[in-house]
Amino acid sequence: MTMGALMPPAASAATRPDTVQQGLNALVHSDGLPAALASVKDRKGHTRTYTAGVGDLATGAKVPVDGQVRIGSNTKTFTAVVALQLVGEGKIRLDAPVDTYLPGLVRGEGIDGRHITVRQLLQHTSGLPNYTNYLGDDVRHYEPRDLVDLALQHKADFAPGTKWEYSNTNYVLAGMIIQKVTGRPLAKEMDQRVIKRIGLRHTYFPAPGDATIREPHPKGYNQDSAGAPLRDVTEMDPSWGWAAGQMISTNSDLNRFFTALLAGRLLPAAQLAQMRTTVPADSFGPGTRYGLGLMSRPLSCGGVYWGHGGSIPGYETRGGATDDGRAANAAVTVQPIDDTAMKHVEKVVDTALCR
């Protein structure tokens, strides 16, 4: 009785350090990243948001809670959803050649749009060279055709369907196909078909020439090499990413998006099943697999989570959702230079989904 009375009442649950917060703190204090943000949703729909570090190195301003960030290649999942909705409507066929929709456009050394399918674009099995490898430091506004033309100056990486290799060119072409079959800008199709449909209030596709981030956000930084100074790259023209990486969102909106996607609120069952049909993508880590604009990654506690992730100057995001309704996304405000820091970001997501 006496022993029991001396024990702190339920202290463990109330005061136990939060493992997600600990992970974010370590990203700032041990890995040296300026800021880290996360949003975690449990099976019951309860959400917790986290921040660590500073939102502006010049002023020392706090990190805005659930602030907007550039989400980079998470954009690909949005593009794939729109394309697959159009498949469900009979306007695009997954196994049709790219030339069906963009006749004569895709030609180059070992490259022929008559022998590359829409599915191969969405799954990165087309063999098309990745235009971002050749952008250099030419900072300007790009039209989608400019990006494709840049890629087509280089020979194919492999014959279509014979390998998997990530290429942003695939998604620029997917975006162009969406515009061709709908007759509307990609941004409008995304807004109507995805963003408004599931109530993503902090997500948008920046208009041409818009270099800003609309809502409260942490500054994004670039570091050329380990130990080099951090340079503010928050404001930039993201047109070089377009359908492959132009969007802006928040961790909580990304959780809502991936949860809605897995729950069947964005795609018919047949198209969602196609999206979740995967091939190995080990360059993103052991056990990682790539579907149609959607990745599955193994969890340390068993099973997988589905998401994408994004890397763009100033910001790195990782996260996704599980089939039972858990979701977590984390962002940091510089692209990690070394693999160790990147693994730590991914570990935060794993910790959030496995606790």
C-alpha cells in the first residue's frame, strides 16, 4: 500500500518524451538542419503537429505550426491520380503508346513514343533520360516542352519496360497528356479533381511566374556541400518541376491526401489497384517499391506505408499513410547533404507510424 502510494500516478503516459518530437529535435541539433516539421494522424483521426528549429535563420523566427513547404515529387502522386481518373473515364488508356496523345513528340536516340506506354511513364519504366540531370544553373521559367526537349537531346537509358529508373521527364509528359485530353491546364485539373474534392485547404499548384509561398512557412535553404553556408532559396520559379514537382502543401494536407487516396475517395477500385501494382525501387531504400506515382516502404513494426516523398531546393519531405488509417509526413528545410540525415528523416516517419 505504502509503496503504491509513493509511485507517481500514471506519470509514464503523461510525461514520457514524445518520440516524434525527439526525432525532430535530433534532426536540428545532431544533423544540423535549420528546421523540421511533422504532422501525425492516428487510426481514430486525431492529429498532432510538431516543430523543431527556427523558421528563419536571419530573424530567429519560430517555425510556423504545420507551415507550407514545397513538396517536390509528392506532386507526382497528384499527377498520377488525375491521369488515373481519366483512365477510369475512358479518356486515357494505360497501355496506349504516348504517341496516341502526343503524336511525334517523343523522339530521340533510342527513344520512340510509339513504343513507350502511359503506364511506363507513370511507373518510371520508360527509359527516358531525366531532364533534371541537365538543367545546370540556368534559373528561368520553363515551359513543359522545354523540359522534354532537354531530355530528348540525350539517348535513352534503357529499352522501355526492361528496367526501373526514376525520371522526372516521365511526369512532365504525363502532365502534357492530361492537358491534351482535357483541353485544360494541369493546375485546373488538379484543383478541381483532387484539391477541392477532398478539401486540401493549404495545397496548390503555383501559377506561372509565382515564386512565393502563400501562407506561413519556414524559409528553405540550400547547402552546396557539407560545411558550406546555408543560402535562402525560399522564393524561386518552380516551373522546372511542373507536373513532376511544382506543388506547395503542408504535412497535414499530405496526410489527408494519402489517407483519402488509400481509402478509395479519389480513384475507382480498378485504378487504385493499378496504382498499387509495384516494381522494385531499391534505389530509394531496401524493400521500397514503386507503383503508378505511389511508393510503398516497409515499416520496422511490420507491413508497409504508401506515399511518395519530395526533394526540391529548400525542402525535403517524406511520409505517407497505412491501409488502416495511420498517416505521417515530415519536412525539413534543407535537402540533406548526406544519407545519414536523410535516413533520420525517414526514421521519424517510421517512428510516428509504428508507435
